[in-house]
Amino acid sequence: MGDDRQSSTGRFRLWIDDACITACQCVLIDPELFGFDDDGVTVVLVDEVPGDKLPSASAAVDNCPIGAIHLDPTPHV
């Protein structure tokens, strides 16, 4: 996907869908964005991706072996 997405607000949200197999690539790419809950399930640790973390968020999306990570522009509210 790269960093070519545009957002009218400049804000982005990460989320992981139910297809996640906990391959841990995202956690290895950026442990400040991804971690594990008490059950060992991979979770996103931030509500909104900080601007300086957009490259690693995009890398996590690109490197997820099953495409379970999504990076979406946050709508203007």
C-alpha cells in the first residue's frame, strides 16, 4: 500500500480484522503501534496513528501475511 493514501484530516486509524493469525510481523515492525492483549491476541495500541508512525503502519499493512491489518483515513468530524 505504501504511504500514498490521502486523508482530508491527515489522520489515520489502524485496525485488525478477525482473520488475524497472530503472525507477529506487525509487532516486530512497530511495537509502539501493535501489541498483545491478555489472551495473546494481536491488538492495535493507538486510537489514531501519529504522523511519524505512518510509514511503519503502512509497512505493517504491507507485510501482514494474510492482509488482516487495515489503515483507513479518519473522516473529518
